[in-house]
Amino acid sequence: MKNKAIAFILVFGMLLCFFTGCSKATKVIADTDTIYIARTGTETLIIDRTADKEYTYRTTRVKKENAPTEPKTSQKTDTIEIVLLPGGSMEITDIVGGKVYTIQRKGLF
């Protein structure tokens, strides 16, 4: 009986950790005159207000052997540069505003 109670508490704790990491609430990372960056769950929205362009990215899981090992430039314009980093992170450079934003991948561990 004691083992079942311990197992239940462990499973409940793991489920609680899992579901609290999957928040669908929108988190605004940057909101300036030149750029807007917001994250909702696994989706990242980047709006380049200077060039009036919108970019959307979704973080997904991939097998380790398929995961990128080098940074990859996704978008590069006169006003913004978006680089996808290994591990699911992103680096967004607001060239007009002169700032760099790094977004880390959310995960359990």
C-alpha cells in the first residue's frame, strides 16, 4: 500500500511538471518601435515593424542525429537577422534598433 502511494505521488509530480511546461499563455519578449517578438507555447512570432514583415517559427522535437549542429541564418534583411541555433534556440538581431534577442527552447530539463 505504501509503494502505491509513493508511485502515485511520483506520477502526479511528473504529470504536474509536464503540463505546467506546456503553457499556452503568450509571453512578449520584445515590443519596441522596430520589432515585436512573442512566444505562445512552441510558436514564436516575430514582426519586423520597420520592414512591415511577419515571421512565424514553431519549435519541434527531432532525433539527435537529425538535429542541426551549426547555426543557420533563416532570414537576413537590412532591418533584421534571424539565426536558428542548435538545440532549438533562436538569435534575433534588430539591426535598426541595435539589439540582439536570444530565445531559448523551453523544455522539461
